[in-house]
Amino acid sequence: MTAYLDHASTTPLRPEAAAALVAEMSAVGNPSSLHSSGRRARRTVEESREAVAGALGARPAEVVWTSGGTEADNLAVKGLYWARRAEDPRRRRVLLSASEHHAVLDPVEWLVRHEDAEVRWLPVDATGRTDLDALRAELADAPGEVALVSLMWANNEVGTLQPVAEAAELAHAAGVPLHTDAVQAVGHLPVDLAATGADALSLSAHKFGGPVGAGALLLRRGTALVPLQHGGGQELGARSGTLAAPAARATAAALTAAAAGLDEETTRLRALRAVLLDGLRERVPGLALRGHPTDRLPGNLHVTVPDCAGDSLLYLLDAAGVECSTGSACQAGVPQASHVLLAMGLSDEEAGGALRFSLGWDSTRADVDAALAAIGPAVERAQRAAASTRSPRRRKAS
């Protein structure tokens, strides 16, 4: 039996979402068609839009359907930048936290290479929290040259929550829009677009029990945005393409289910996480918790283990039936230290021993117990392997 502790990369489909997906996929109708089947599909899309908006403090017209979080991030970052540059060519600066997900980092770097953008990095402290004083100073330096600010709601690796509302207030005082990548937060924390003041907010369904390939960008009414793609003019021109009624319905079903029991689920996951952390500390000398100790995602537990490589630990735990991660699944297979941990001040060696356990809606005490049973032998083997690679080979006496 496998203990799945990698919900931050993707979460199993909730029963409510699976039922909605299957039911809608068995129906026919393009939401843009005018006949009865098309109108039925359109009604499904709009009812789903209303459900998502209601759960996240937005108006239905502010929900733009996308294929997931990466598209939503690209649409927000590039679309806001292009719109701001069109209004005023001086607005070339993008203010960005050093711990952002690559779905935000890479589009910004693309803008630097191809669209004359200038990125200003906002440092993070040892817990991964972004320095608001640095943001304040950047905005004061040349407010007329800043195109946008992007600050994730919760870090996908170490789980630290970011001061999004405070950052939005600072940005708006300088006349600058703020985008937040809330992919890890939606469905796990209370998220309210209106209350936080963000102008754009990205989400992905498969992070809270919805289907892969579905997501949305919440775009505050009146926010100027240049679309990435053109075609049929769907989503008020912000995102052309035939609307996927099954994806919208399943996303709404998953988010509704997640929001309904959010308080109880938060308490449950924090309790499970505490058991896991206490057990890891008992079994692994020198283990260090990374990320903010309290202001973090309820299901996230990110640690570093000394004197061994995280990928070795991952494979050993996997062989024992425990699935976790060394960091972002979107950077899987790339043998390099996490940019998040390096931004937090860790050395390459410290960052190399990273492990991320992430709990979700179907996680149980049995999953935690399985991880605790496997971690001791896995660490011992990984540390022996690391020590053997560091020690010079002894030449045999001739």
C-alpha cells in the first residue's frame, strides 16, 4: 500500500469532482452554440463560474477560465505587463519575490529577454517571507516605471504564507497592480479576492481535488489585460478558446467541497503534520524545519536532512511505499538546489537535503505512520551513500 504525501504536486480527484466530470463529459454541447445543447453547456459553465466566484470573494465576471495555474500565471504576468506598457512605455519594471514559482519566474524572464522588461527581486527572510520594506523602497524609487508586482499567496515548497494584502495596499498606493499566484492556497486557506485587494489571482483545480488541466485567473473588474491568445473572443476576449464545460463543472464541485469543510480540515491537517514533524525529529538527528513555523500551509511540512541528498531519500522512501518530494514537481529531474531555499539563505549543501511532505484531503494517520516507519532506515542508507562518495578511495597496497 502506498502512502501518498505529495499533495502539493497534485491531489487525488475528489469524488464530487469525479462525478461532475463524468456527468458533464457524457453530455454534448459547445457553450458558444445557440441551440439547446449549447445553451445547456453555457448554463453549466456560468453556474460553475458563479460557484468559484462565490467561494473566492469575486464577482462571476471576474473569473476567467484557463487550462491551469501555469496559463493563469502567464496570462496575468504578460497580460498586465503589456497593458501597462501600452498605457505608458516607461513602465518596464516588474517587482518579484525571489521565491516565486517558475510559472511566474519564467514568464518574467521571458519578458526581460523579449519585451524590454526589467526585473527587481524582492528578498525573503530565513522563513521565506518576502521583505515588505524592500517592496516599499522599490515602489518609492520610481513608481511611474513599475508595471506590476507579483507575490505568491503561499510558497509551493516551504509553505510560507506571504503578506499579500499588505503588498497590494502598498502597490495600489503607488498606482501599481498586484498579481498573486494562489495555486497552493486556494482550497486550503480562506482566499478572498476582494478582501485581499489583489488585481489578479491564479488558481489550479488539481491542487484542491479537481481535474488536471483546469484552472482560472480571477481578474478584478476594470483591470486592463492584453490576452495571450486570440480566436473566438471567449471570456470577454481575455482568453479565446472553446470553453471546457466538464472542467469548469468539476473545478466548481471540487472547490465547493473543499470550502465546505475548510476549518475542520485545517485543524485535522495541522494535527497530522504535528505528529509527522515530532516523529521525524525523533528519528532524524539534525533535521531542520524550513519555512515559517506557524504561518504556513496546513498540510505542508518541508525539512532538510543533513549529510545526504534529498533525491536519494526520495527514491529510498519511494521504494518503501512512501511518496513525497524534494521540492517543486515542475522542476523535477533538474539536479540543482532549490532557488527558494537558496533565497532563504541556505547553502547548496543544506538545500541538497530537502524533503517536502504535503498532506491533503485523503491523507490519514496511516500515511504518516508509514512515513515515520520508513524515514530512519532511508536516512541511514542515504547518509552512508553520501559519505562513501565524499571519501577518497583508498589505493590497495601493491
